[in-house]
Amino acid sequence: MRNQALKENDYSMNEFTLEEAVSLIYRLAILKKNIDKAGKAPGITQVGHICGVLTMNEQIEVVIKFHDELRQFTKEEFDAEVNLQN
């Protein structure tokens, strides 16, 4: 039990926890590079939805389905490249 708690606390701020990643499922997202600086709403093809979570080499990633592609993001990539929509 104690080892489990220590392992959970070993996550750095740059990695998703399972709970954090799962809580993002079904949220809408847009790549920051596609955000219009004039405040215009993004086109439907630019909006993606977070559709899954996967683990690669003990690192949790989220999967986002966009109109024309499926992409996976580590937390560091997600924070740098993705903006959640309301």
C-alpha cells in the first residue's frame, strides 16, 4: 500500500495521471496553431475531440481525433500545442 502511494506521487508535473487523462475524454480541443487571433470561431474541421487514453512505456498519453487525423499527446505536448474548448 505504501509503495503504491509512493509510486503515484512520483509522477512529475509533466506527465498525465490516469485520472487526469480520463477526465479529458469527450472534451473538445483545437490546436493552438489553428486559433484565429481575431477571435473568429474555429472551423468544424479544426476542432477535435479527446477520444482515448493510452499508455506507452509507462507514460500516459491522450488521443485526439481531428477531422483528418488521429493524434496522441504527452502532457507536455498537450500543454504546448492544444487548447481545450468550452
